[in-house]
Amino acid sequence: MNILRINDSAPDFNLKNAEGNTFTLRQFRGKPLVLYFYPKDDTPGCTKEACSFRDDYREYTQNGIVIIGISADSPESHRRFAEKYDLPFILLSDPEKHVLKAYGAWGEKSMYGKRYMGVIRKTFLIDKDGIIAKIYPKVRVNGHSEEILKDLNIK
């Protein structure tokens, strides 16, 4: 597996959102991007992470930064999740896990001694030219959005 590093070109994607519209990384050229990978819609940690991005959304958008969340959940699951928590940013569905794997966000996990394959919570800052500017490989949900804003010199 190819491991992504800072200054690498971010892998492009072609994924659908909750409304069935297709998005690619290329269409966001010219804008910095927070691309975050999360395990599952409407679960405690993922909800907390999404709601923190929602709560800080104005600070991101006032600075021209786009937020995109990606999981293996279906577009319909994303629609329900976004409606329930009033999430204003894009959620994309990767059921085949091609993008999750390309970004190293799919791999072996362990819970209570049991090993299984799943989504690894990970975030990438991608600059306006599509280059990876920063990687958060082991995201802690509490304070994650604030940490990104501080790293971007916004907060």
C-alpha cells in the first residue's frame, strides 16, 4: 500500500453525496480543503466530530476552506445523518472503499482484543493546488476541529 505524505498530490476521487451528486477532488482546486474520514454515520464519536465541524463551519467558510467527510455509509445514511444534525458540509459515500484505501483510512483495527477491518479516523488538509499540507493520522474527536483551526492560524 502506498503511504501518503505531506507534499504528495492528494489522490483524486469520484464519489456521490447524499443527493446523488458526484464530486471529485479536482473540482475543489483553488480552495483549501479539510478531508476527513470517519467510521460510521450517527455513532457517538462520529457525531461529535461532525458536530464540531458544523459548529466551527463559519470560521472555515469565512477563510475559503471546504469541509468534506467520507465514510463507507450509503448516500441515504448520509442524508439522514446530515438532516438529523444539521450538517452544512459535504458527506461522500465510498461503499467500495477505493478512496478510503487510497488515503490509508481503511485497515485493521482492534476492539476488546478482536481484530477486524474498518475505517480509520484520519484527516487531511489539502491545499488549493491539491497537495497534502498536513495529515492527522490518529484523530482524537475531542478538540479536533479546534486543532485544525489553530494549525491554519484561524483560531
